[in-house]
Amino acid sequence: MEKFSKEFRVGELLFKQRIESLSPVEEIELSTWLESDNKNELFANSLLSDEDLAEQISKRKSVRTNSALQKVNEKIDSAKTRRLVINFLKYAAVIFLPIAAVWFANSTYNQSLLVQEILIEPGSPKAVLMLADGSSVDLGAQKNKSIQFENEVVARNVNSNLIYSQLNENNQEQNLIEKFNTLLTPLKGEYSTTLSDGTKVWLNSSSSLRYPVQFSKNKRKVYLLGEAYFEVAKNETKPFYVVLENGMEVRVLGTKFNIMSYGDEDLVETTLLEGKVQVTSKNVNGCEQKNILIPNQQFSFNKESKKSEVKFVDASIYASWKDGLFIFENEKLGVFMRKLERWYGCGIVYENEELMNISFTGEIKKYENFSSVLKMLKLTEDIDFAVEGNVIYVRKGLK
């Protein structure tokens, strides 16, 4: 049934092209099909000519698919002039172009229409490290490398994990002036690091983490843009702070949590897996407010309205990306597709914005080919996709 509807879809697109009513997304979809095989274009040109279309109708006069088809045949038989026939064919094409497309798909061409292998590859571990002196190191190209600063080895890059030298307690006083590094992941990138206090951080794509090479004696503070999962080394005398945009800050003693704070998202989310954290934010009046989270609670802050919410969630879902999975539960398509944009490095265009509010529940392996991801999404909800290069066009599917 799915194959049959795809074939009718080709006919529908050809008809809309005939009467010049294709939407931008449909133009891309039809263009993709036409360019996938030279035979497709030859067939379309043949089918869209008035002579061939009239011939197709004539061949099907005895089939009588439905009452509408019978009426079409009767009108053609009684037409007085060639001009009337051609004018009528423009409207009759909505019936016969799909029929011809079905015939074509089951003929000697025997090919799958509008189905291509999408060559959009998933992301991989890669990042750039900005040192305190402004120089940079491509960690993806230097998979096993010692990182030096001022003639001293400060970190080792081993198996996509940047490991900093542990803090020497005897040298804390001389390190009061903190020297910062910044770890940046691009589109289609991710990386992990172990900071000098033993804290482990997994950095998601299109994110940055700024932190001192060695923490000062009485505080541990890092700065995050994007998304990261933290496993903070316990130290009750030296709290750990994650500073976010909009004046937000997360304070911990030792815990496991995920923070999502992308510039293109409406919400900033802190989700706690283990331990306890305190989230500080400012409300619509500019007043500071503090919320303490317990495991499986999430603090959500709307950057536009300045409103916040604390709710219970399955916290493991929000940290699943670090373990190679995308798990989503009643998540809006717009939010989920932005995750795919960052991980697969593709662009997303919607036929209409209402599609962004469709909710999904499911699980996807991060390292799947993108075509497998789209097939899964199509099974989940009534949507369809057209692909042009690395741009994905999202439209309402056929029922």
C-alpha cells in the first residue's frame, strides 16, 4: 500500500506542476525524483504532453475505475474540438497522471519512486581546544597527543577524551590566577574531557565549555554554551558551579546531571540523575530565585517569558545522547529535528510551522545513517521528507 501511495504521489506532483500549483517543498521533491534517473524525466515529459495523456485516457476507457473516470471518458468522447479536449485534460490529469505513474512504476523500469539513499552521515568525536594564549589544537586530527602550555604538559588527548593533569594541592596558592581553556565541538561533533579535579564532562555537538586548567583553592567554576553531561568529583569544601547564559547558574557538591543551554532553543534545562543541585535564575521581575533539585527532577527556564518550572522526568532520557542514543518521549518534532541538525550537520525546512508541534516518542541510535532515521520517523507519524543535498524538507504525509 505504501508503494502504491508513492506512485500516486508522483502523479499528483506532475499534475500540480501542470497547473503551476507546486509548493516550494513539492518542487524540491519532484526535482529530486526527476534527477534520480534520466528515465524519470523522459517519462514525465512524455506523460505531460497532451497527445500522450489523451492516449493514456483512451486506453483506460474500458477499465471504468470509478464513476468519476466514466464521466471523464464521456466528456472526452463528446468533445467537439481539440482545444476543449486539451483544456479538459488539464483538470483530468489529477486522475490520470497518478494512474499512469502506477503503470510506469510496474513496467520495465521497475524502480522505487522518490526513495533514495540519503548520504548524510552522523557525527563523530571531534573538537577544537582553545588554549589560554589564543592558540588552538584540532583534537580530532591529534587523537593521541600531549597538550602543552608554557612548556608544561597540562593534558593528554587519548581516545577522544581530553584528560587534564590532576591538581597538585601543594601548588594551589601559586595558581590563584586561573588560566582558561575552551573546548569547542562543531556541528556533527562531540567530545569528553576530565578536568583537573577529576570531574568528567561529555560535550554535545555545537557546544563550548570554558574552564581553568587548574581550579583555584576555594572554587570550581566552568562556563557552558550548548549541552553537556557532568559527573562532578565530590569536594564538600569546594562547590562546583556551571555558569549559563541569562544569568543562570547551577551549584553542585558532587553529582550527575545534564544541562541543555543552546542559543537556538527557547528553554534551558537542567536535569538531575544523582545527588543534588541548586539552580539560580532570574524571574521576569529580575529577582533572583533558587531551586534545589533531587534525582529525576528537571528545572526548565523559558528565556523569553523568564518563567521556570520544576517537574519529575525520567532523567536517563535526557542524558542518553552521551551513550549513543536519541531517546524522545512526547517531544515536539521541531525540538527533535534541531538535535538532528546539530548531529548530522543538515538543514531542516518545514512546509508549514504546524508540523513542528507534532509529538514523537521513540529511540534512535546516534550513529545510524540518516535515511534510517527518516524512515523511522515516517513510521511514527504521518509526515514525509524530501531531500536536496544536505537539506531536509518536512511536509505532511499522505494518509
